[in-house]
Amino acid sequence: MSSALLAARKRALLGSRSLASSVRWASSDSKDNYKIVVVGAGSGGLTVANQIFNRFKAAGTPLNKGDIAILDANEYHYYQPGWTLVGAGLKQKLETREPLKSLIPSHLAHIPENVQSFSPKSSSITTVSGRTIAYESLVVATGLKTNWDSIAGLPKALADPSSGVSSIYSYETCDKVWHDVDALRSGKAIFTQPAGVIKCAGAPQKIMWMAWDRYQKTGRGDQISVDFYSGMPSMFSVKKYSDALNELRMQRGVGGHFGHNLVSVDAGNHKATFKTGDGSTVDVDYTLLHVSPPMGPLDVIKNSPIADEAGWVSVDKGTLRHTNAEYGNVWAIGDCSSLPTSKTAAAITAQAPILTENLYSVVSTGKDRGVVYDGYTSCPLLTGYGQLMLAEFKYGLEPKESFANYLGDQKTPSRLYYHLKKDVFPWAYWNHMIQGRWFGSHGFFRPKFPTTTNTPQ
């Protein structure tokens, strides 16, 4: 074969390799560009990702398979409201989790990584592996951070089976709550709540009421004292429910110590130290200690350009769109957001349709639909076995009750509401909510919105 022919074949071979390489890079790059990226596959992320997909499909402009990506490295997805039920002996903790990959439908792309940084000016994020992912629209649904280490001695106490210290605020510890509650025969049971923002601010006392009722029903009530130590000024943020709960506390002989923040746990000596409003500390002996730890924004959010001064994703409290017009393609939902309402799964059911409608409108028309979230949230307050006070409210801590006109004042504990929490809500969550088919107080019907639109942002 002539040298000229060999040279020609070599050039052709190199060219084909170069072409193949270019094709591979193009394919890789295309997988790093998405129309919509949802960061976080918790209750907010899964719900809104599916609602967005369903909204475009319903409008006759369906998105392609893989146009929406969900970024989350967790192996499991957790039904966190179920941990109170586990702590009360009503469910097994395995019932509160499912493999995450089993919950993400094939039309959504799953990126099993976590975010490391946000670059809203270039409409991209960077993952912990260093991968850059570009988006046309971004929905942040990362949740918040539970600050276990902010209470001295707490992590060690939780890991010690004989410490008497437990918490419903994690999958790992929620079953220890029931073990400790059920094993206690006499002594002093302490339940705490920190000052500041936490997930479901009613949960710290839900488990207290269940423990109190357990002791009454098993003849231990006279041998066990129950006390509530809270960093907050009252039983609950909404006065109507707070007054009813405080009356219940006094009727049941439960101690109320407000303005007390737990700062350390001495498991060896069974002592809890609280800091009061005047800066002094108080040591309290306990036999059983249930801890609700402080919480706050994730570091990855707090240190990013999309955060407000407090570290939450800064969004308009009505539209859920970022407050910075330069980041008009950024949205947030749930616990990570700056929305001034209680951080609950129920709030997600009201927020997701609003975010979905406004995002759809911006993508489709360039204009904000102008649909506004009113701050609706709900806290199903267990007050004992077979009874629950259904707190529902909106911005301004104003009650917004769904059943009061039919079933009476919701500040009165009811067995029907109890079964909503115990049976209906878990079923609706696993089978409909995270598939984008459950709209909270609207049930299976997506809310209807007015046709007005705002000017482009």
C-alpha cells in the first residue's frame, strides 16, 4: 500500500475518532442541560416536579421525557409526619420510608447527587462531584438542617440506649421514643421545644400528649410527672389553638415552662440544662427526655446568592418566585424557602399548585400568572389516642379551617381528625401527593385560578 494511501487512511481514522469523541461530548453535554431542575426529592420536590409535568401535559404542551430533572443523592425518601406515629407506637418506622428511585417516574430524570453551589446568573448549579448542570427554570426544595450538635451532649445521649433521651425528629431515633415512653414506669418525663423555626412546630407537644395519654391508660399517670419546656412564649403560635392547648395542659396537670431553651444534656446524670430569657441557666433532672432540636437553613443555601439574610431561599411570599428580578427563573417550595408560614407537609400541598401555575405561565407566556399563596398550612395536633385538634391557618396566624362549618370548631379534639392523621394522610401521601395528584384541602382536584397575569419580571 502506498504511503499516500496509508496517510489518507490514518487521517480518516483520526477524523472518525474525533467525530465519535464530539458526539460523545455532545451527548454528555445534553444530559447536563434541562428545562427544569428540581433540587431535592423530599415531599416538596417530588410533589412539585410531578405537578409541573402534569400541568404542561394538561395544557396540550407536554414536556419530553427527561426535560425535568430531580437532583437528590439520598437512598430513601421519608414520610416524616409518620415519625410521631412511630414514637406513639402506632406505626413501624419501616412504614415511613421507601427507596427514592422507586418513587421517581420514568418521565423525570433522576440525578443521584447533591448540590454544592448555585450560580443563578448563569442559570446553573454545581454538584458535589463538580458536575455543572444548566437549567431554564430552577425549583429549590432542599428542606432544612436539623442542628443536633447545637445541644451539648445530645448526639451521644441519643446513641445511648440507656440514656432515656430520644427524638421523633429522625428516622434513626423515632422508634427509641416509643421504647422509652412505653418502658417508663415512674419518674419525670420532660418534653422540649426550641425557640425559632422548626419543622411542624406542633410536633414536640404531639408526642408529649401521646405519652401522657399512654400513662393514663396504663395506670401510670400517678407515678409519672409530665412537663413541657419550650423556648417559645406560649403553647402554639396561633392564639386560638394556643389557648385551647394551654387549657388542656392545665386540666391534665402538665407543667408548662416557657422561654426555656435546652442547651445541654448530661446523660450520665440524667440532667438537662435550659437557658432562660434572662440568660441564666436551669438544671432539671429527668427520667425520660424527649428532645426537639433546633433547626435552620442548610449551609449550601445559606452561603449561596439565592439566600436572604437569614439563610432561606428568598422568594415572594405570594408567587414563590425569587425576589431578585435577575433570578426570575428561580423558585422555592417548602422548608428551605423564606415563606413566613409553618413548615409542614400540609403547606406543601397548598404551595405546589401555586408555584406550578406561576412557573408554567412564565415559561409559556413570559408573564407571571399572578396566582398567590395565602400561607395556608396545617398542624394535626394529636392530643391523645383517638383524639386530634386540627389546626389550620394562613398568613397572619389567622385560622383557615376546612371542616368547621360541617363538624364544629376545630380547636375541639375529634376522633375523625385523629384518623385523618393516622390513616388517611399517610395513604394520600404515598399514593397521591408525591405523584402530584393530591391538593390538600382540595383533595384530588387541582385548584382553579383566575386568568389574570402580572407583567414580565
